[in-house]
Amino acid sequence: MKKFTMYLLIAIIMLIPNISMASPSQWADNEVNKAKTYDLLTPKVMMNYQQSITREEFAELVIKLYSGLTGRQAILPNGNPFRDTSNPEVIKAHYLGIVEGVGGGFFDPNSNITREQIAVMFYRLLKTIDSGYVYDRGTYELKDKGTISSWAVNEVGFLWNNSIIKGYEDGTFRPLRNTSREEAIALIVRVYEQYLLLPPKNVTATIVSGLRVNLQWDDNGSDYYRVYESYDGVNWEDILDPYGRNVWDWYPEFSVEILGYEKGDIVQYKVSSVKDNVVSAFGYSNMVELPEGMSAEDLVNHLWEYYPSMNVNGIVVPFSYYDVLVSADGTVTSIHLYVGDEGFEKYIQSDSISRVNIARELRSLSLYYREQTLTDIEIMVIYSSSYEENPDFLEENFIEPQVIYFDDFEGIYYVWYPLIDVFSYSSTYFTWYGSYNF
């Protein structure tokens, strides 16, 4: 009995030095447990967790990830493209386009995989599942970006911008650094959780005005969506709903207000799906260049310089002043051109041909300003004046009583009356005589 006890004690002592290597690091415990729950692990990596993972071991994990994300088993094709491995998981990965080997028919299965190789394999995996999720995400900045192999630059950028493989505190990526088994497991879990619920597809941004963008994407049955915008492709800000939350129900499209930008800035959007508390990776929109167009102040200055008057029956009638109206979100809605008593007298003497010519000229102006502001514009010529006595005579000239206002404090009658009204979106114009088509 003592001899048996002694042998057992010796066996336990011999195992003790391997305990730390056999167990995950404290930070990796949760990730490894998740991977077990998700069925993403292979027997080879469930030991010596701090040991560097090989290319073959990582290819096996990627095939597990493929099955986990798609619900399908990878197909083992006939034939083997490699001379140095017959591992069926590696051959499956090659058939799916996830691995290519190192040249000359070799895969180099026992070499430790590098971070840039991991980025490429993840990129190809997601591209195999749906190519719409891995298009170019724009620029990214890393101190050692120049050391990344040319065949991995875009792939590293994709994983970096999607926070799958993160850099180091000093701003480097270290593309040739090896990865431990537990680090690889954590990455596999991260991709699984981000892509278990696929991100929205066909995210599209369209400028509709100088201050608004229409945003749309395909509904994928999520509980709700989260939306973000960026002016540099690096820093992203939440877009909040009317309740102050980044929680958006799906609509065919909704309008996003643009705030704090400079003309010529580039804006991009990303949208993630949320279902049963699972948050997907992001679906990215196209990049949209914000208009170089005119502000309300720019419009007024342009009118003063290039449209100081109108021609009525061959007589030049100057405008007294201009007013540009904007909506609550800052979008230009209409422009008012004011004429005084002289202009009013000339206008009521105008014939129909003269009024049509004025309307056409104003319509051309409205179309030009629509191009500059990227929103529809109304232009209205307004008679504005003041009288010390009630201008009853105006009522005989089709001016309605409600546009004559008496100021009790100043004791003055003010007149504000539209003479002609045109729209950039309509071939109909209005005068006090009625509505007409060009």
C-alpha cells in the first residue's frame, strides 16, 4: 500500500510543472470557456495555451469557425494541393479559398502563424461566407503599417477597422509577431460573436440636402440597429434617435442630420444589427463628400452681386433686399426677393409675356441654387412697403386685406404681398392672377 501511495505521489509531482502551461492564462479563461460552449475548439489547442499556434492548428480552428457561422460542414474535395500535409481541415480551408500555402506546393503546417497571416485568413473566411462584408473600409493608421506585407495590407485594415485584431499601446500592429493558442482562441471567439449575427447589407448614404443624408440598408429581422458616423474613418460617433439612444428600428430609409462639418468633408456610416443581445459586426456605407454648396449667407451675397434686379416691360426694377429662409435643421427652403413701391407699380403694369419671362428667369435661378444647396428651393418676389394711412387702394389691385398689417405701437400700416412664386421642382408658377405652366 505504501509503495502504491508513493508511486501516486510521484505521478502527481511530475504533473505539477505542467499545470500552468496546461491551463489558460487568467485573462483567457472566459474566452476559452466561450469557445468550448460555441464548439469552436480542436483537441490540439486545448493544452499548452501559452504556446504559439501553428498554421495548421489555426486552419483547423478557422474551419470550426466556418461551420459555427454558417451551420454547414466544409466539404473535403478530392485531391491534395500540398506536399507537406494531408490534414483534411487544411485541404478544406484551401478548397474554400481561406489558405493558399507558401508556394511550391507547400503549406508549411508546423510554422507558427503570424498576425498578418491570421488577418488574411479571417478576411478570406468572411469573404467566403459573404463577399459583401469585406469590401475596403477606407484608410487606417498604424506606426508600422509600412512593415505589413503588400498582400495583407487591406486585410489588416479590415480587421483593424472592425476591432477584430487590435494594435498595441504604442500604435503598432507587429504583423510578423506570432500568436499564442489562447490569443488565437480569443480572436476566433471575437469573430464568431461579431458575425454570428451578420451585419446589415447594402448600407447606402445619399446626400439629399446641404445638411442631411438619407441612410438605408436591408432589413435582416434584427430587434434593432445601431448607427454611427465618421468624418475620418477612424473616430466614430453615435447617431441618436429622438429619445437620445443609439437604438433604431428599421425603415426603408431615414434622414440623418449633418452637424459640425466643413465643406468638402467626407462622411461615412456604419450600422450593426442587435438581436437577443447579440451585436453584429458593422455594415459600412459608401463614403459621401459633403457639398461645397452655398450657405444662407452665401446665397444672399450671391444675389446682391449677380441678381440685383428684374426686368419688367423693358424697365429694370431693383430689389430692395433679400431674405433666405431655413428650416429648423438649417436646410435652405425658400428665398424672398423684395421690391419697393417703384417695383410694385412696374409689376402691376406688366403684361403676361413679361410675367412669364420673369417666372422663367426665377425658375432657372431656383434650379441653379438647388445644385448649390442640394435641396429644392422656392423663390418668391414680394412687395413690401409701409404707409401712414390705410392703403385701401391696394385692395383694388388684388391685394388681400390680411397682408396689410397695422402696427399699433408705431401707428404704421405694413404691406407684405407675394407677386410671383416659382419652385425648383415644379413647372407651375403662381402670380396673384392665378397659377400657370411655363
